[in-house]
Amino acid sequence: MSDGVPPSVADRKINYFVADWEGNLIASCILVIVPNLTRGARPYGLIENVITHPDYRRQGVRKCLIHHALQSA
């Protein structure tokens, strides 16, 4: 940890996405950009740990969050 920031937060290859409603965290996911030595050295992304609070499921929150993560990749 450097300057109080965990290494995973400071790593630019790891991107955190959150959805909030009225200041409350209702969903989150992580996009990891992985360096690659094959396929022309093009990196690829993995979306992990997609979590939505039970009270906000089946309302499109997860879909919007994943769409936002994909747009940033």
C-alpha cells in the first residue's frame, strides 16, 4: 500500500464501476485489462464480481453497469 491506496486501486489495468441510488451503493463490477503477448499484443478485458443489491435486481441496473464497463474498455 502506498500513500494509503491499495495497489489494486492504483493499478490502471483494474477498473471499478459502481451504481448508486440516493448515495447508496446498489451495484458494482470490476473490469480487468489483461496485457497479451498473442494476437498482435492486443490486450483483452475481463468483467468480474458483478454484484447487485437484492432490492435493485431485475431493474436493468446490472445491464447498465456492464454496458458502461464495456464502453470504457
